[in-house]
Amino acid sequence: MKMVMVSYNQAMDDEVMEVLQHCAVKNYTKIPSIFGKGTSSGTHMGDDIWPGKNNLLFTACDDDAAKHILACVTELRKALGSEGVKAFVLPLEEMTR
């Protein structure tokens, strides 16, 4: 099992959700309005100096689904350039059922 974490600019929410739906992601947890700084995406602190916010989305899935989601996010990054969307795949050792 894997935990896929997708971090992205809040302004791109529609595009990211569409891609994840296309990748057959049905279950997820989304944390809206988070702050951060990235090398390619810049600083987002939600204020006048550093406007913008990010969203964070988590989904637990099997290894094949994680690879598919990563490929989908990679394609989205190619389409959007440096707008700020990244996916991270983490090991998921246990979960309650």
C-alpha cells in the first residue's frame, strides 16, 4: 500500500481534481488553504506580500494505482508548466479498516 500526497496551488483545484477523477481516485482527504514555499512554485502565505494558498490531498491506494496517479500528475505538470503541482508517494504500513 502507498499514500500519495499531492500538493498544489489552490488556483489549480479544478484541474487537479479533474485529473485525479480521470485517474480513478475515489477516496481522498483534501486539506485546503495551506501555506508553503517551493523552488519552482514560489511562496504562498495568503497575505499581501506572498499571495496565494496551496491545497494538500492524500489518497491511500495500492502500488499500481500510486504509479498511475504519479504519471497523471506528471502529465499535468507538463501541461501547466511551473504552476506548482507535485505528487509524493509514501509507504503506507498500516491502516484501519
